[in-house]
Amino acid sequence: MELSPISTNTAMAGIVRQLETNATMQTAILKQMAESQQEMAEMLQQLGLGLSVDLHG
């Protein structure tokens, strides 16, 4: 079975668009997670928690 270059290019363009959409969504999710973690760290700091944690123990 032979595929025409036009149908192959169209399929590849669709795949690239889908990958770009996935990457955009993943970036947005990671940004939201980082912001949430920052907010949590700030809340814990305000409560005085985590100020003397030994990370090298």
C-alpha cells in the first residue's frame, strides 16, 4: 500500500498539533502545581513549620 505525500503530511501535521496541545497542557499543569506548592510553603512558613528542618540528616 502506498501513501501519498499529501496524506502523510496532513497526518503528520495533525500529530504535531496534538503534541503541541499536550505539551501546552502539561506546562500549564506543572505551573499550577508549582504555584500550589509555593503557596503551601508560604502557609507553613507563616505557621512557623519547616523552619528548622535538617535536609542533610
